[in-house]
Amino acid sequence: MAHDRYEAICNPLHHMRIMNKYVCSQLVIGAWIVGFIYALINTLPLLNTHFCGPNKINHFSCEPPPVLDLSCTDTFTNKLLLHISAMLVGLITFSFNLVSYIHIISTILRIHSAEGRHKAFSTCSSHLIVVVLFYSTGLFRYLRPNSASSEVLDRLFSIQYSILTPMLNPIIYIDCTQDLSKTESMSIVLRFLKTDENAEVRICEQFLECIPVNETTGKALTDVILQRLEHCGIPLVNMRGHGYEDDMQVYIKEYCI
């Protein structure tokens, strides 16, 4: 989901092409493989442990930490492997999410209009909250010191990262994703010249936003462009542009956009 939000915000014009069915399938399969390997690494060492005391755990599921507490053998190696694997998987996946949101926030801050920034933040804020809840509770559950142990907190955190956050993911997509399949929309992209430190002129492009339009005539589209540029505080002096429809070229030549 973090990669999907990254492509939607940072590459909006190529989002649907990049996040196709094949890429989504590869991401899901990759997540399943990582989860299977993580479970296998922590399950196989349990075959060498012995349980000679009580066989009931004060928990909702048979997670490794409460199961290891019932063992009558030395479980130092098991717990060490559990902590290392949880730290590696947690930190690596968290790093990918962190890098994605650094690029997302950087892109959003470059949007000139407050309305555009608000729309961009609204598309990823709910997922960001779920990410924070998942990693904070999950990492605390597996990496907390023994002095901070609490059976009630362990059960609550277990429900949080194993049940609630997976349930919230489809709800985020259902509630926050608008159906734009039958809506005419127009993407506004500015192309400009920029001089770098070596006095070399480069051609740059900056995506502003993708907005719905009610009419697709040349005059209507020109009015929308002019309104959005004015709203973003972009002056029209010395701006140039061209169109591909005869009626739109008339208005573009008139306003010199």
C-alpha cells in the first residue's frame, strides 16, 4: 500500500500503468513469501524444545513468546532468533515505508495550492496512521524488555497488529478511493526552464494536479487552466503553450498560456 500511495502521489500520470495487475500480484506474493520464511525460521527451532509443565497459555493465539514461556528447556536461542528476525523484518519493511513517505511528503510540499496539498495528504493519511499503529504495537510486542511485560497489553497489542490493521486496509481503499472511471479529468503539468549551478539550462516538468472537468470544449478547458494557475499564484506573463484542437488554440493564443 505504501508503494501504491508513492506511485499515486509522485507519478500520478503513470500510476495505473505502473501499478498493474502483474505488479500487484508480485507484491502480494512477495509479502506471502517473507511471512512464510519468517514463520518457518521461528517454528522449526520449537521442534527441539520440551514442554513438561502446564499446557495452557494466557493468550488469544499460539504466538512464539507465550509458547516459549511454557517450555521447561533453555529457550535463550529461540528468543534470540525471534528478536533478531522480528527486528530485521520490521526494520527493513519500515524502512521501505519510511522512504516512500519521505518522497510522498516531499512531493506534496512542492504542490503550490493548499487545496492540492490537502487532497494529496488525504489520500495517504489514513494509511499512514495504520502503518504507525502496526509497527509501534508489533515492534513493542516483540522487542520490549522483560521489565515491561504485561499479559493484558500483550493481548491488546496482538489484536491490534494481527486483526485490526489487516481489517483496516480494505476499508481504507473502499472509503478513500474515488470512482473516477466515468469522470472526465484533466492533468495540469508545467514545463519550464531551470538554470543549475553550472549555468546549464535544463527542461523540467512539474505536475500540479489532476482535476475533474464538466465540459471538454476549448474555452471550458482554457478557463479551468487559467483559474488553476491563478489559484496557484503562477503569473501568466511570458508563459507559452499550444493546443491540439482548433477551437482551443484560439483561446490559448488570446491568453498566451
